[in-house]
Amino acid sequence: MSHQTGIKANEALKKFFSKCKDGKIRVFKIAIEEEQLVLKDQHNEKHNWEKDYSKYVVPLIEENQPCYILYRLDSKSSLGYEWLFISWSPDTAPIRQKMLYASTKATLKQEFGSSQIKEELHGTVLSEITLEGYKKHKKDVAAPAPLSMREEELQEIKKTEVNTEININSKQQTLGGIEFPLTESAKQAIVDMARGSYDYLQLRIDIPEETINLVCAENISLEQLPAKVPSDTARYHLYKFKHTHEGDYTESIVFIYSMPGYNITVKERMLYSSCKIPLTSTITELGLEIIKKIEIDAGSELTEQFLYEELHPTNSLHRPKFAKPKGPPGRGPKRMTKNQ
């Protein structure tokens, strides 16, 4: 995934950005609310940048809540005043919040004006964004090679997404996603399906609890499968597809990730996409072998022909041999040549 959330500044914030060019605004705070970037607080210039920094920046911070802070420095360039961009993403914040803010950072910089941002500071603990922490950051970090917007965004997501406890048994870094734990009922249903008790399982993410829960476990026919896919929310499905291939009867476990377009929230889209790889790995560890992973928009796509072609795609490399056309009639006898 490209990790773009689609969240943009609301109209009030866009108007405020134009006011920042007059040199009166010293610092302001931005948060994400109702899938929009909104202005939360602001302060005008009162002293020099160091005194104002100590007075204003730290009080804007909430312990467990990520945010963005833009702080105007006293220096100017040909394009106007230069700004420090502070992204606050505390270790204690929920993973989904940290990912959301990391993924929206590039959009905010673009809307404010990337050319006006002279420096950036990322903080996970309060000491990193105090005046002393900022000065230490300037000393410790050598001038990096210029990064594209895409590279900056991926780098920020990597910082926040892997900022968890890593040990010999953990898999967060290698999986490249978020690993929400399965509830005990969901684990047991997967084990039972591996033993042949069920043909179909449906799983959902409990966003407030950050867990993956069981919705249902049952035996259904292929004709009943499309109706099981919700049209207003994302889901994970496991289905045992029974069919014949080249005369042999076979049963294949198919992992289906249903995402009904953009009718759901940005958070839900991000979480279901990010949890997919760790979840399928856990399912395999529980003894259920997944033969094919499929992503769909709607249940109507789940026909017998669709599933069969996903499992047994036609090999386009074996093409019929080209038939040499016959020569024109009445062209006379073939020419005879002697061996030299």
C-alpha cells in the first residue's frame, strides 16, 4: 500500500495557512479529527524564537495523543519565513493513531508548503522536542541526502509502525504490518476448520480493542458465500472451496479480504490492509494451510468460475503451434538440385 490516507486540511485551516505568511504567528498545533486536518491551538510571536519555544511548544503536547506542531523560526529565505515541523508520536499512543499521523504527514507538508519547512523534528518522548532536545537533534543529525515526498512518507511510517517491543519471538519487522492478536474463540475456530469442522469462517477487527474477533464459523454452500460478504465494512473470510481439477476432487482453503471500495473510514481501510499479512501468517501457524489469497470489492464476485480461475489460472505460455499454410496451386514442380 502507498500509505496515503486521503485526509486533507479543512477550509478553516487552509485560510489560516495564508495568515502564517505575515510573520505574526509563532506556533500552531494541528490534529486529525473526523478525517480532516484541523487547527487546535496557536500563539503569536512575543520574544525571540528560543524564548517562545520554551514557553509555547511543550504545553501544546498531550501525553498519549499524536499531533503536528509548526514553529516559525526567526530566519528567512527568499520564499519567506522558515519553519520547524514537529511530528509528535508518543510511544504510548495506539498503533493505529501513530500510523494515521505518519501517513498524513506528507499531505500536510504539501498543503502548508514544503519549501517553507527548513527542519523537521520527530518526537516519541517529551525530552526529544524540548528546546534542549531540538538543539541536540541539530548536533547529532548530519545533513541527510534529499528525499522525495514518497521516501519521507515511508521513512516516517517505518519509525512509528515498528516502534514496539521486539524480541526473538516477535515478527513485526519481518511481516511489514500491524499484528493484532486473535481472540481465543477465533483461534479455536481456525484450529477446528483445519480439522474439518467448518467450511467457512469470518473475522473482523475490533478497532477500539485492537483485536481480531470471530464473526461466525459454519458450513455453507458456494451459493451462500456471496451473501456473507458485508457491503458496508471490511472483513476477512476463510472458505474451503470444493471442486474438481483435471478429474481430481480437491479442497482448497481460500483467504478472502473484502474491502467495499471507499464507503468505509480511512482508519478501517488502513487497519484491514496492514493486519492482513500478519493474520495470514498466524492462520498458517495454527495449522490451516492457505492455498490462495484473494481481494474483492463485493460478494457478487465470488462465483465458482472466479474461484476456480484464481486457483487454476490458464497458462497462456502453451499456445497452439502455428500451422504452415499451403502453397499457391499450379506453381509447377519443385526445383531439383544436385548435391555438390
